[in-house]
Amino acid sequence: MLKTKRLIIIPLTYNQLVKYVKCDGTLEKEFNLNPNSRIISDELKEALENTILPNVADTTKNYLFSTLWTAISIAENSMVGDLCIVGEPNKLGEIEIGYGTYEEYQGKGYMTEIVGGIIEWAKTQASVKSIIASTLKTNLASFKVLEKNKFIKIKENQLLLNWKLEL
């Protein structure tokens, strides 16, 4: 569990991920949280079922590098967004992150804070040397999160911007 100025960031266990996927309020009840408008995109649902859940279930892997880290606003007592690390560090010590803020909490700086919290955690992991991320060129909010956390744009194509932060 991580704590920032306004948030508690929790890496979800396998059983908590199963509740997360149901999207029926059981995870929020487990954490004694207020309900919110959390929905799961088809893309995230597919990633959860095909990649995240199997990786978290694999006891040979460190689940912290595969699970969703959910962020809870202390003031709102509600989940506000999630971040996922896309697997264990590669040979270069890179980890990749993906993230999203629930609609009703967008524009409040939560994701900038969540990414900042994960950066601080990653600095304590000896195997992690850098963090990478990709954003759609059209997703201004997403790349502003990375810019505010001192990521550098390293590459781009017609659709995507690729970012990196050396730790």
C-alpha cells in the first residue's frame, strides 16, 4: 500500500481483482468505500481476463508488477482511478505503466498523484531502472500526467507518443 497527499494506492490481490471485474460494488464494500461510477472498458476487461488475472495468479511472479493498483481518495472515501504495471522489469530494467481515472474524478490531478506515487515506489525496487508509457496523441490529459511527472517523449508515430522516465 502507498500513501500520497490525498490518496491511498492499493495493489489488488487476485481475489480483489475478481471482485473488481464483477463491477458490482463488492470490492468497494470490502474497502468500506462510497460507491462511484466505475465502469470497465472492453479493452481493460480483456486485459484483466487474458493477462492480468493469469499473471497475478502465477506464484512464480511478483504480482505487484502485474496487478491493478487502485487509488482511493481519502477525502471522498472512493476509488478514483487505477494504474497497472505491465509485467516485471525487462532486461533493461524498464517497466511499462497504463492508467485511467474514473470519469467523475477527471481533471482533479489524481492521476498525476497516482503516477507520482508509483514512481516513488519504483525507485525502491532494485530491478527497476526506468518507467515507460504510451499515450494517444489526442489524449492531452494523459500525456500531461506524464509531463508533470518529468517523463520525456522518446518516440512517436501517427497515433502514439512514447514516454520514458529514468529513475
